[in-house]
Amino acid sequence: MGNGIAAALLLSAAALAGCGAEPAPAPPPPTPAGGAPAAPAAYPLDTCPVSGEKLGSMGDPVVVKHGDVEVRLCCRGCLKAFDADPAKYAAMVTAARK
Ligand SMILES: [Zn+2]
């Protein structure tokens, strides 16, 4: 009858634990694995910061990056001017975002 006593002890222990025990804390939400690309913000300009031409008016915009800032140029001809002073044109995009 040892088994019966052990079972009774287990049951009462479980009842005691169930009575006063705090609910287990919820596990922390899973953190997204690093490296997931952030959703790109909408591009704030519809014109080329170099020429002021409407993007797309000369064909597909030329997309370049200066650091984290995406800059869209109306044509490859503007790439030269962009390369000469990328910070200036990146700043124009950043300013338009605000
Ligand atoms: Zn252009």
C-alpha cells in the first residue's frame, strides 16, 4: 500500500501548490531575429533632387544610396551631379521627409 500513500501525498502536494502558487509568468514574446529588413519608408520626393525633373518623366528613376538615405534621380545623367555632392542631395531627401 506504499503506492497509495505516495499518490495521496502527491495529490495533496499538488493541491497545496495549486492553491497558493502564483500563476507562472508569461514567457517573453519572441524577439524577431536580427537582420530582418525594416519596411522602407515612403520616398518623400516625386522629383529628381539634381534636376528637379519629375521622376519617371525620363524613364525609370535611378535609385542610389548615400549612407542610409535613398535618393532617386530622374536619369543616369544626374548620377554624375549626385556623385559630385551626394551629401547635399541626400540632405534634400531627408529634409523633404520631415
Ligand atoms: Zn536627371
